[in-house]
Amino acid sequence: MKKAFWAFGIFTALLGASSAMAADVMAPAPAFNWAGPYVGVVGSYGFGTSNHTNTFGTSSGDFPMSGVLGGLDFGFNRQSNNFVYGLEGDIALSTDKGNSSSAVCAGGGCNTNLNWLSTARARVGFAKDNILFFGTGGLAIAGMHADCCGGAGSVDSTRLGYTLGGGIEMAVSNHVTAKLQYLYVNEGSIPYLIVNADASRNHIVSLGINYKF
């Protein structure tokens, strides 16, 4: 009887230990904590349109722009349950440009170049474990160049516009995240000589890697 009692006790203890181990194995991994500062690198492809119109209403029509961008981003998140919100900024050099052979004055076609782009945006998102879905929007500042009439008229200008977009970000470790992001950027227009250049309306698709501190 005593042996049976001890055997039952040992069996119960082993069963309890194995159940605890199984619970640890089956328990979901803790949710990623998105709160805190981060910094990273971003590579992008931009595409969109520009146009030039003179004071007499003659227009080059919309012509395509495209090119690659590369730079840095940085930001700070706060988190309340699944709700994540914060601020993000970035700055990138750009090869995004376009040209039109349609002249708006004697001498040749028109060119628009996006030389660099920086944004300052709010981000609001919903986190599901290690994945964050977010929307974003704010200010866009760009270094632009426009010329027309065979280079007879040209301007370099820093333009202030706006940007809107969204994306998805995934934590791949406790400190490293990867993101896919889309931004629409509108830089307004650049007046010069007798021509008004529509600076650019660009779509920016980006891949980024961030390190969260």
C-alpha cells in the first residue's frame, strides 16, 4: 500500500512537471514592444509626373519622372496595448527626374529633377505581435531643379509640400525591424521666368531596416 502511494505521488509530480513544460512550449511568444527610439536605412523607388506651363497657357503636358532614392530614417514610438503612435523623419538623396521634348517656349524641352527629399511625419498603427500596420502623413521638403527652353531658363528651389501613405513593419529580432512603405508626395509648383513648373507628384515605394534601442 505504501509503495502504491509513493508511486502515485511520483507519477503525479512527473505529470505536473511535464504539463508545465508543455505549457511553456505551447505558450505564444511575448508580443514585440514597439515603444522607443529607432534609426535605420531606407532604399526607395520613385515614379510620378511633372509638367511646365508658360504664362500664355502653353503646356508641356504631364511627363513621367522616375528614379531611385537612398537615405536614413529615424523616429520614436509609443505604445498603448495594440495601439502604436509616434513621429518619423527621413532624408534621402535622389536620382528621380523626367524630361519632355514638348517646348513651352523657343529653344527646347523641359526638365524636372528631384535632387533630395526629406519628410517629417506622424505615424499611427495597430500592432499584432511582431507585425505593425500603420498609416502616416505630414510635411515633405524637397530640393528641386527645373529648366526649360534649352536651358535658357532654370531654377533650383527648396519646396515645401505634403505626404501621405502607409505600410507594414515586422520585427525580426528584439531590436531589428523591416518595413515596406508607400508615400505619395506632392511638392506644388516652381515659378521661374515665364514658366511655371509643376515640381512633382511622386509615388515613393520604400524598403527599410531599422534598429530599435
